[in-house]
Amino acid sequence: MKAEHASLPHILQQITGTSTTEHRIHPLGGGCINQALKLSLPDRTYFIKFTQTDRLEMFKGEAAGLETLAATGAIRTPGVICTGSTATQAYLVLEYIALNSTGDPVLAGHQLAMLHRTTRHRYGWDRANTIGATPQPNEPCDSWIDFWREQRLGFQLALAAQQGYQGLLQERGARLQEQLPALLNHAPAASLLHGDLWSGNLGYDGNSQPVIYDPAVYFGDRETDLAMTELFGGFSSRFYRAYNETWPLDSGYQVRKILYNLYHILNHLNLFGGHYEQQALAMTDRLLAELGG
């Protein structure tokens, strides 16, 4: 029996009060970190993610992020039912939403801009979480430059060094860190962010309403979410036009988005290795060239 199936009596007990209720299981495609299934009961359907037991905090961070996003009322997210663990698995139980890859991109752009209108006075968040399987620190900070230098770019470079990626990557990364004030000179609001907004983390429900999920929430420059949508593509020009009509981006975004996406490429390097080192170096060199260095 698969470990996640062995955990179902425990999960059923938690969400229904009994471990023997009638149910059906529908395995779903998992990613490189988690496995997933759809659990159908006579009166409700759930989406359940499973991972190894020692990653329960990752699911707790995801659940807290979804609840924070949902509280804004700006854009739909799956409702959080519960998190927990057994001897073999950690799990996250969410509302099941049948999703489509197509819907209303204009509404998605508008709603994302409205989400970003939720702001705080400091960058970061109330807790650490994860970006993929990588820890993501979110210690509150008054300075966006300091936050990005220490908790985003610097953190990923330090992880890369620990994994043996030394030499040019570290040398040029250090130069880039020194010159961040010249890049990040636009004093962004500390907006509520999805934090990992690639096309695989936005879908549409049966009414063509946007739904976002799998977040890596924190408060920061809203441009980081927009930059991530461009990193792997999949968002239409109508989406970007709607966003900018709702809240136009500041000048200089076309350069800053390279810096913001460098964080994700470094994270991919730390998770998967391979060609991401050369991509990270090319992005760093382009940023240094923009700065005349």
C-alpha cells in the first residue's frame, strides 16, 4: 500500500470524525517534491498533498500563506482544511477545485494588482516558509535593499557555495550585492506577494475565475510576482495590460525583473543543478553591465 493511502484513515478521522466513511481515491500527478490525490466523499471533495514527515513545516507555511492570500478577498485560493502528519507522511488537505488552464486573463491581471494593494510597513512576513523545497527566510526588515541582499540573493548564493558552486558565481554575486542600491532605488511598497507565481500556479475554475495556489508568501516589491510570471512564460499580453491598467509598474522594471528572477534561477540551481549555473552567471553579468560594472 502506498504511504499516502496508508495515511488516509488518519486524515479521514481528522476531517470527518470517522476513519471508515465511504470514499474514493483519485491519484493526481505529483511534482518533484510532493505527491497528490483527490479524495471524494459523498458530500465533498478534497485535494491532498503528501510529502515526507520532516517537511510538515513546509505544509504549515503553505497553509498559512493560502489563508493570508484568501483573507484579502482579492483572488480565489483553495480553502485550507488541515495539515498534519503520520509516522510516514506529512499532509496538507485543501478544498478541491476543478481547474482549467484557460479563463479570464484580464480578471487575473486585475485581481493580482488588487492583491498587491494589501501592504505592510515592513518587508518579510510573520514566519519563514519555502520556495520549492528550499527554506525561505522572511525576517521582517525596514529596508527592501537589505532584505533582498540578505534574505533572497545572499541566501541563495550562500546555499550555492555550500553545494560547491564557487568561483565566478560567488565573485560576481558579491559585486552585484554591493551595487543593489543602484538597482533598487524605487522605494517599493511592501505588497502581499504570491511569491512563486509561474503559470503552473495559476488556473481557472469552472466560471473562468482565476485561482492561485502553491504560494511562497511574503511582503515585498510587487514586481517580483510580475517578474516570475515572465520567467517561464504562459501569461498573455491581456494579463499584463490589465495589471498595468489597474496599477502601472514603475520605470526601471525591465532591468529589476532580471534581478528578481535571478533569485529563482539560483534556487533552481540549488535544487536541480545543471545548466542553471550558466544562466545565473549570464543574468548576473547582464545586471553588472547595466550598472557599468
